[in-house]
Amino acid sequence: MIAQVIVDVAVKQTDRIFEYHIPTELEKSIQIGSRVVVPFGRRKVQGFVVGLTEKSEFKGKLKDLLVIVDEMPPLTPELVDLSQSLAKDIFSYRIKILQAMLPWVMRAGYRKLLVPNNDQAKQLPFFKGDPIDLNKLTDLQQIEKVHQLLRNDDAKIEYLVENRAKKKKENQYALALDSTEYTKIYNTLRQNAVKQKKLVMDIIENAATYPKSQNKLEKELGLTAAVLNSAVKKGWLVKKAVEVYRNPLAGFEDDEKPKPVTLNEQQQAALDQIASAINKRRSKTFLLEGITGSGKTEVYLHAISKALSQGRNALMLVPEISLTPQMVRQVKARFGNQVAVLHSALSEGEKYDEWRRIRRGETKVVVGARSAVFAPLDNIGLIVIDEEHEASYKQETDPRYNAKDVALWRSRYHHCPLVLGSATPALGSRARAQKHVYQLLRLTKRANNKKLPQVNLIDLKHVQFAGGQFDLSVDLVAAIKKRLEKKEEVILMLNRRGFANFMLCRECGFVLKCPNCDVSLNLHKDTNSMQCHYCGHSEPIPQACPNCQSKQIRFLGTGTQKVQEELKELLPGARILRMDVDTTRRKGSYKRILDAFGDHEADILLGTQMIAKGLDFPNVTLVGVINADTGLWISDYNASERTFELLTQVAGRAGRAEKEGEVLIQTYNPEHYAIQLAKTQDYERFYGYEMHVRHEGNYPPYFFTVLISISAKKEQNAAREAFRIKRYLMQHLGQETIILGPSPSAISRLKNKYYYQILVKYKKEPNLNKLLHHVQDSAQEARKYGLSIFIDNEPERIM
């Protein structure tokens, strides 16, 4: 029997199937999707079995497969097929896609060891003690010794494949004797053996509850490890280490049972359409367009119940980690321990355990962010993507997949419906619904029949500012005070973190820039540093201009830190929580902040765009947007769409319960159509206007796009390669295809590399996929000269 294996070597030459003979003793254990260790040249590497066959066309002798890593194949046959399909469309090596489907701890780790090659070398002092790990060797004399041993053939290099995945274990204690024996033991114990008596009495009274975990015995009975070890030595208990799952859903338990929700007429009509597709096992795509507060989540939950009642499973994606706590709480309240959660804020151990629960079929519902689309969930009856317009569903590093495309593929594979939900659908999704590729379901009124909040614009060109920072207008501060007096809550959004955007010298005009990137450094007061938001470079805050030594330096621009400081000065009694990348780095911080705000431990929640979507707090009656223009004028074709979506979404956080809501949007561009239409929350008019703009500019959804990025340490090398690629494409593509560039990226230097880009726009180009795969293959050769080439199919950002 022969295994077809994709090996863990991500280069052009190995991006194909290699065949290995399966030893007889492994034949019963191996399956498609198994993770294996195989010999590859002079080393051993990890790989994935993507096929099994009886015959090979290879004329020589096949090498034997060495090890099957896992007791259960980590990948399902479905995910193996998906990896092959994706590799054709997203210009990534297949091994990269297969690895992306697994938790990080399950990706291969390799140790490079130096071992003696003959008996004489074995006697050398150099080889006495621990194995020599070449990855950790830094001493120059030792490195030279290694080279000498290799040159003389006295040593060789061996590669050890490591499995990083670790199971969590805890000690459990089982009864070693008949239950009647413990009464006799109790009567022989000394009066002062308090802990032992407590343990034996618990055994007598609760024998049926054993085995018990060490953690439980220590907490319930106040015992120590020494007491338990003593009981084991005396033959009272048997100690055993057993595997347990880490629980990322700890803290999501709610004593109150969810109240049954009766859907309104529009919600029920939408659910009926989705339920029909579930019953008929149809891979139909629905676009659920519902205004903020219209009850889309309830439609999702009822549809999931329908899928589960059919004996099938459900997958639900949310765009932001900040949304996950509230969404998980609702899903867990409805479906209990059948729910698994996957997102990047979990520890590696938690991700591994949740992933294994899913793979073992111990869960029915998976909720998570982008990468959860690869969850090894079988028998899927429904897939839901909430806030489907979000750019975060597109992976921006290799492999550059779009979770929506993957979900469409899995929907077809499982013959189940896909529900895309949003108050502001992506223009491409809405256009497909217009052409009946997707079925449009609309929710036009709020679930509680309340009106949408009143939205007013504040023109920052003609207002008086409160305080001296020119961030908060008098009108906005007055509105906040009014809400605080009523014991109501406020959400404020500024989509820019940090304290100030740049440092300017008033004497010479010097701006402090990142040494690695073509951007200014941002001031962060909480860390007393100037930081680059692209490469992470950090340096102390200067006290004088580094260029002319003048003390006349100013920190200009604004961020959430500065606004928080200003709010404390203007509203001394207000309790303020800040939610941005800087305050949510630690595990569980999202949940802690949102729980505190939900429990009325703060009056104001200030944050970046992560607070704009999905949050539901009944006591929030005012939403303020501090500057609506932060993303309006960036050099991207969809800047207006992103601005409209963000403003509409954040406006929807106000007045979601009984109290009426109000929204105040501060802007320097109140006449811009994206801001005007966000004020009236008129998605249909925005859709019509923006589609006209896209048509005039030959942009999506009227054209497909591919972005080719070329980077190098020397700018001329990046430019030269970009022009070479453009000439190659122009020779082989039709005249209808538009090729823009090459041009420097909007930020031309990042992490000490210069970036050039080419944008290809086309409607139908049958040769393009083949040509781009050729460009991808040529990138392997270009890498020798310090060049990197990336191909992004249907990019979310063109900058």
C-alpha cells in the first residue's frame, strides 16, 4: 500500500505529491489526513497523507513511511480536498494551506542535531553530555569545531521532528479498597490526624463520586498534595494522571436560563427560507440584510437549532475577537456544552483542546473568527458569517484565503445553506443578491419595534472645542454630561490608538520616523515610548529634537489615549474604560472590559473600531464618533464603503432597548456622501451611489482584481522586478485586461523593505491563473536575490 504525501517543505520543487511505501504494521492505522514523518533526502520531515493507492508509476524502490504522528488523523478528507482547491486559487503552496488548517502547536518543529559518525568520534569530549542542538549554538569556537567535524566526516546532521502539541493532564484519585474497609481505617486514625480523617470520611460518605481530581479534593476538603500522596502510599487510593480539556468557556456560565424568544414576522419569514434549505440539504447562499438591532442573531440561533434538530452541526463566524465574548455567551446559553470556540485570543493549549473536541465529534456548534472556517467539523448543516462585510475575513499573509470563499466551498461540499448577515453588506455580496446568485432576506425594522437612533453631524470646522486638545466639541461633551446625569452609558469611538500621531520640531520641521518603515512614530503615554504600528519598533520619548536639539517639539494628532486623558479632565467623576489594541493584549482582556461595562462598572466605553460591531448594551443611549474622517481619505478604492459601514455599525449601538438613542458624529467633511448617508442609515441609496462610482472607475464588483506585491531591501531591485512581471503579463493578457502600475505602495518601505505593486483588473481572462502560477514559481528563484513576490487574489485593500 502506498501513501501520497505533501511534505513540510514550502518551495516550488516540493509543491507536489511524494509517494512512500506503507509498512505492513502501519497499514491499519493510516488514513487520508494523517500526519506522518517521512525520510526526505538526508533528513526526516513531517507531511500529510492526501491519498492512498495500491500502485505507483515510480519505477524505483519507494522509501518507507516512518511514523504516524496522531492516533486520529488531524485533517478530514474534506479539508484535504479543500486544500487542493484553494492552492489553485490563492497562489500558495499546498503545505502552507494544510498547516493553516491546524492549531499552531500542531505545526512541525524541527531540531537540528549534530551526532558522531564513527566510533572514534563518539569518544570525543565534544559529544559527551546532552545532544548538540545546532539551532542553539552561538559560541564561535564551537561552531568552527562543528565545521571541522563535518569536513572530516566525523559527524553528521540529523533532523528530529518534534510535536509541539501537549495534552493537559491532571491527577485523579480512585478507591483502592472495598468501601467497607474505609470504616475500619477511620476508626484506627489518631485524633489529631484531621486531614486524613476528613479524606476517609469523604470516601465513606461519597464513595460513588470517586475517582476525584486532585484539584477538587484540595478545594472541597482543604487537603494538600502531601496528604493525598500519603494515602496512596498507604494503599487507600490509586493515583492516575488523566487527560483533561482546557476550558476557554469558563466564566461564560449564566445562572439565568435564556428566555424563549418569539420571532417577529420578518424574522420568521427569513428563518423559514433558511430552514427550508436545511431540510432539503441545499447549498444555497442567503444574504440576511437587517438594520442594526433587527434581531439577526436570533435568526441565526433559531436556524442553528433547526440544523441540530436534523442531527447536523453548525459553524458560525464572527469578524472580531471583541465580538466573540458576547456572541459566545448567547450561543452557549442556548446550546450549552455543545459549543466550541476558536479565536486568536485563546491560549495555544485552549485552541488545541477545542480543536480536538471538534475533531472527535464532541461538539455540535463552533463559534470563532476567521481561521475557525477550517474547523474539522463534520456533517455541517448550516454555516453563518456574521458582519459579512468585514475586511478581517480576508487573511493578509500567506495563505491569503478569504473565509467567505472557504465557507462557500464547504457549503457546497456539505449541501447546506450559508447565511451571510450584515446591516451594511459588502457591495459584492449585495450585487450578487441583486443578480439572484444569493437570495436576499431583509429585516427592515428593529426587533423591539423601536426607532433607529437620531443621528446628528457636528461640523468640526465651525464648532467650539471643550478643553485644549481640539478633539471633543462642546456639543458632544454636553451630550455626554446629560447622559451621565441620567445614569445612562456612552460609547465613544475614535479609530486611532495611541496618544499622538507624530512628533514635530517647531524649529526645523523634523518629524520623528520609524527607522525601519516609511511612517512617523506614534506617542504612547502608557508605555512612555514612541512606537511604530507596523513593525513594532519602540524608542524613548525624545525631550529635544534629534535633528537640531531644540526643545520646541510638539506631539500632534490624536488617539484613544489622549481622548481618555481629556475626558478625565473634562468629566472628573466619569468612569472610563478604553478598548483598543493596547488595552486588550492580555488574555481575557476583551471579556473583562465588556463584562465590566455591561455590569455598569463604567460610564463611558472609549475604543477603536473594535467596539463598533455586534455589542448590545441596553443602557447605552449615546454614541459619539470623535472623528469620522480617519479612514475617509486613505488611498483605497473602498475607503467610502468602509467609512459608511463603520459609522452605520457604531450608530447601531445606541438605543437598542427601551431608552431612546442618540448618535453624534464629529467630522470635517459633513457634506461627503458616505457620511451624509450614514447619518440617515440609508444603505440602499449608498449602494446605488457607490456602485456608480465603482462602475466609473472599473473597480469591484464590476471587475475582478489581483494585487502583485514585490519587495526588496534595495528599491531599484523591487522596481526592476515589478516592471519585468508587468512586461510578462502584458505579452500574454488580452487588451481588455487593465494593468495598473508598477508603483510604490502607499507606505513604500516597511520593515526595511521597499514595496512595489501591480494591480490587474479583469472581467474574463482564462490565461491569468496559469500566468500567475508561473509568477509564483519564479518567486522561488527571485528569493535568491533578496526579492519577495506576493500574489493576493481579490484583495480587500489596494494601497
